[in-house]
Amino acid sequence: MAQSFKLSIIIPVKNEGSNLKLILRIIPAIVEVPHEIIVVYDNREDNSIPVINSLKRKHAQIRGLHNKFGKGVLNAVKSGINESRGRYILITAADDIGPLLAIEDMVSLMDQGCKLVSCTRYSNGGKVLGGSPIGRPLSRIANCIFRWISSAALTDSTIGIKMFNRDIFNEITLEARPIGFAFAFEMAIKAQIAGMRLGEVPIISLNRLYGKSSFAFGPWIKEYSRWFLYGLKNYSELRKTKGNVILKIPQKMMEDRMQI
């Protein structure tokens, strides 16, 4: 019988070998709950593969997975979930260590009954360090406006770092195109409309440790705008469910965590 885990951590990658050398050492060292790490790549020539093969000799819970559903983050996530064995699913990025320090707190909120827990860069001490000089302010402004107009409960709906009960991935029909982490924005909106209990944990995002971003502004802005407008069109449904309990980690805990 295949081993089961409390948490499956899915990391979509595209030539993230340099970042994985750090990330895949940090996760087993700081995550105490039984977990597996699934690194999903599109191309069998990806430079992440040698790093995965090297580190999985020491950490048996690490494994690589070829994305067979088509290119893009969403398809990589679908591939990872399809092969995962965890009760909870965490989607995270290979180029940011900030979310890793929030994993235990996210699990804690899931244990308290949340169906989806999102990280936030914009409240309770959350911050962004580095990243695109265009994308960083655009993300902050867009999230602020979206929350103000649409009655979204989360302060950072667009962030791709989300933990959820594996069952809700099948309950929510995702229609986002496989562009960036747009599906995570869609998931945040539809989870609130469905009346699910949501949680939020602040992080200090240390964007892109090594290498250059493959950020494509045109397709990204088009797809994210699509879900921005979807949220505005469903304003009444979002407003109706905004009263759901939103659990947050106090800022003091955030500061303590960042001193590790």
C-alpha cells in the first residue's frame, strides 16, 4: 500500500535547478508534519531533474514528476495532485523561500477547519522583497482595488501560494488558461463564492533567489484581468459569503517566524 502523508507540497518548475538546491533542503528541515514534495517539470531536459535525483537519495519524500497534461503551471499542478498522497495540498514556487516559513501555520489553520489557506504579502506584516518593478506595485494595487470593490475576503487573492483540502480541487471547476498562477486567483474567488472557510497567513516574499523570471506581461495581465472582472461580476455572491470566518496569524507570530 502506498504511503499516505498529511501534506503534499507541489512545486511546478521550469529550469529551477539553482533554486531547488536550496528549497529542497529547507523544506525537510523545517516542516514537521508528514509530507511529500513533488517537483513537476514540463521538459525532460529541465535542469531541475539532476537536483531532484541528487537530493531524493537523502530525502525519500522528494520525487520528480513529468507533467503529462500539457505545459503551464495549472497542468503541472493537476499532474502533481493526480499523483499526490496527501490530505492537504500546498502549491508553492521554487524561487521564493518566504512561503516555506509559513507552512506549519497554514497546516494549523487547515486543522482548524479551513478549506483553503492563502498566503498574503499585503496584511498582518506581509511584505514583498525583490520581484518585477512593474509586477510588484501592480499586484499590490490590483489586490487592494479588487478587495475594496468586490468584497473579496482575502487580502492577496492573486498569490499562487495556497494550501487546500485535496477534495476542493475537484469541487471547484477551474477554467483559467495555463498562464502563470492565474488558476489560484480563480480558486480564491470561487472558494469564497462556495462559502468555504478561508484562512490567510502573512509571508515576507523573497522573490526570485536565482535566475531570471519567465514573467510574460501581456498574457499575464490579460488572464488575471479576466478573473478580476469575474470577481466584480459576482460581487453579490462574494459579499454574501464575506462573513465566513477568516483566520489570520497575528503579526507577532510572523515576526517570530522570520527570526528563525
